[in-house]
Amino acid sequence: MTKLLPYMKKYKIYALLAPIFVILEVLGDIILPYLMSLIVDVGVKNRNTQYIIKTGIIMIIATMLSMLSGIISAHFSARAGHGFASEIRKETFKKIQGFSFANLNDFTVSSLVTRLTNDCNIIGQVTMMSLRLAIRAPFMMLFALVMASGINSSLAKVFFVSIPFTTIVIVLVILKARPLFLKLQTKVDEVNSVIRENLTAIKVVKSFNRQEHEEMKFKKRNDSLRNTALEALSLIISIMPVLNLVIFSTIIAILWFGGQQIVAGSMEGGELIAFITYVTQILIMLMLMSMFFMQFLRGIISVERILEVWGTKSQITEIKNPVKELNDGSISFNNVRFSYPGCHGETLKDINFDIKSGEILGIIGSTGSSKTTLVQLIPRLYDVTEGSVVVDGTDVRDYDIRLLRDQVAFVLQKNTLFSGTIRENMLWGDAEASDEKIIKVLKQAQAWEFVSKYDDTLDHVVEQGGSNFSGGQKQRLTIARALMKDPKIIILDDSTSAVDTATNAKIQRTFKDELADITTIIIAQRISSIQYADRIIVMHEGEIESFGDHETLLDISPIYREIYESQEKGLVG
């Protein structure tokens, strides 16, 4: 918790005031049994109505002050707890944003979602309980013990049996509960994983009519979560009969011994009532403390899971004084080798080539030939295992990461649009861009031809994931968004696969004529998408099989020629 406490700084005034008002609430609750004993032993015994009324008014005032203090402390603890959880969630999200692609492979998406939501919420709840229950219970027990001992010290000896016995039971249950709560959080991760996978691929599920299969898979995970939760809950419930047995046994013992003292005249009836009330308060607080410790255990596990995220260092690190200037889009791969973390084999082997600034480079190859992996090394989505990737004469590892990624625009294979409007999506590339600039890049990406037909044009709503656009429209919008950055290098990872041939040709012509100063790398499955590139790389099993222009590759590359001929036959067919 010491690593998390600095994030309470904004809410420290609430965290300090909450316990103060809790103690005031406890004082009000503690004085009530004593006042009640005075009413019985003094007022009722002496038939002093005035004394009864006076003491009753004091009890009402004490009750009201106690209630007010309780409300204020609950408000302050809620502000501190939820605020604390919010700050931790914000920091955790920030840490995740700084992860490299390799780091993201260490955690499942569902686990990260659970940590950002469920675990942070539990930490907030435990903080609230710590500021109220963890303060109230010990003080209530202490003050009640003092008051009970003051009433009858010999009768208070009963606590030497009940309190140690109750404490032992609580400790034993807590020790057994800890692994169950850890297992419970893991089960929540698994349920979230199924939900995310199903909702992300809901169209595929429906198209294959696999709803029943998915429901059964969800049921299996959900039942497992339920069973684990019931196991943990059963353990908690098992404490209750034991604690109730202790409470009632203690009360019976006090009634027995206290009754004998009343008969002997060494104790008043009101004192016995007050004593029993104090005993009940003490034992109930012990019971509540057991509940707190159970939740505290979940909180510890949640803290460990959060700190696991915080303690994961990005594999993409920045040097102390990075280069903060990138003037052109020239690229050089020098003896590059790459292996994914945890994999023994090499994904890329001995990659060497140079691209001049402003060149258009095509990359083609069979599925699994590592085309995407190759280009991901340029903006440092991964770092090379050996060798170097150089942009504008500087190793990419020496650049300021933010600068490098601003100057290298990457249109991923999977197109993602964010809910909002077309304008808001375009502003991801340039937050200060004018409508004129947005329209210009939409035209360059051949997207303006359909955007202009909407009545609200740039304000047209983009639904979640861009589900209200076709595949080709989404591709053109994501290309436009990348161009908004005014990059020195743009990488299109099979980003025109859903675009018709005529539109694809227009996009290629735009890159060649209007964007000639931008180095363009196009990964494609269709030769028609890259045949007019200045040069083309043919990838095969993580190596460069051939490198040259379209005509040269038809002569020297069997792989390229085979792809070309198969696609030409397909067109003819």
C-alpha cells in the first residue's frame, strides 16, 4: 500500500477528517448504555421523573450527534475511497498506454480490463472500510472494554476467554480465504475474456450460427466463477454461527454471574444492562472486523494485481537525451534479426535494404512471411533483436519515441475507427486541424467522395468500431487519418484490401503525385496494389527473397512470378 499512498494526496483532507468523525460517532454510541444505566439505577429506582427526562434528552442529543458524525464520516470516506481508486485507475491506464506490443502479450485484454475496473473498485471499497470500520471497530472495542471494566472489573474477566477465542477463529478463516480470493479474481478475468471475445466477434458467431456453443462456453466459465464465489462465501458464512455462539455464550455467562452479583447487592440492574450492551458492542465489532479482514484480503490481492501492471517495464525504453529532429523519410535496415519474446526461432533473419526519402516501397509475400513484423520495427512497436533500423541517418532507438511515432504514420491491417464523428476521428492525426485540411486529406485518401454525400459531412456520426461504414470506407478513412499527421513515412499494412481496383489506383496515383515527399511502404496481397512502386520486397519465411521493381522481379523471383501469374489467371477467369 505504501506504493499507492501517494495517490491519496488529492483526497488526504477527507482521509484525515473521516476517522475524526468516526471517533466522535463512537463516543456518542459508547455513552448511551451508561446513560441508560443511570436512568434505570437512579431515575427509575428513585422514581425521579425529572432526572429521567433530563438524562433522556442527553441521550437524544448524543444519538443525533452520533448520527450526524456517522453521516459526515461516511461522506468523507466515500470521497477519499472513490477518489483514491480513481487516481489508481488513471495511473494504471497510463502505465498500460506505455506498454510495448511485447508487454501487451504478457497480459490478456480481459485481465487488464478487470484490473482497471474490478480491482480498482475493490481498492476503493477497502479504503472506505479502512477509514470507517477499521477505525470504528477498534475504538468501539477499546472504549466499550474500558466502560465495561469501569462498571464491573470482575465480570469483565469473561473477555479473557471470548476475545482470544474469537480472534483465533477469525485468523484461521482469513488464512484459508486468501487463496480463494486470488482464485476468484482469476475467474473474473476468465469470464471477462469470454464476454470480450464474443462481443468483439458477434457477427462471426451469428454468421456461423454458433450462439449455443458460445452460450455453453460462457456458462462453463460463469458457473466456475459462481462456484468459487460460493466457496469463498461459504467460508465467510461459517464464521457467523461461531461468532453468534461466542456472543450468546458470553451474554449467558454475564447474566449468570451478573445476576448473582445483583442478588448479593454488589451490582445494580442498570449496570448489568449497560454491561451486556458493551459486551454486545465488543463482540459485534469483532464480527465486523472479521468481515473487514475478508474484504481487506481481496484488497491486498487487487493491490498485488495492480502493482504487477505497474511493475511491468516497457521493453521499449528511451535513452536519456533522445534525438528530437527527423528531417526525411529515408530508411535503412542493417543486418536486422528479430525474435518475439518467449519464442526460440527467429521471425526475421538477416534483413538488409535501403529506401530513399520519398520512395514508394511495396512488400509482398505469402501469409506468415513476416511482412507486418518487418514494418513494425520502423516506429519501434518492437525493437530489433540484432542489427539496427535507421531513419534519416539515426537509429530509431535513439529518437524521442513520441517524435518518431508522429513522423511514422501506421495504418494497421485491422482498421479501427472510434465512436464520435468523422471530424473527431480525423483530429486524432492533428488536434488543431482546420476543416479545409481534413477535407484535403479525405480527398487524397479518396474518402471525400462518400463523406461529401452525407448531409452532415464531417459531423457524420461514427458508431462504435465504425460499424456504420463498409470495409473499404473504413480503410480510406483510416488512411486519411494517418495523412493528417503530415508524416515523413507512411506504412499501409494491407490497408486497401477492401478497396475496389479503380479507387486503389487513384490512391496510388495520389501517393505518387501529390505525396511524393512522403516515404510510402505498402504491404499488399495483390500485385496490382504495388506493381507501380519504385521497388518491391518479396518476403519468404522471414527473409528477403528478392528486391527490385516489378519488371525485374518477374525475371528473377519465382515467388513473385507465381503470385503474379495466379492473380492474372484469376482476373482472366
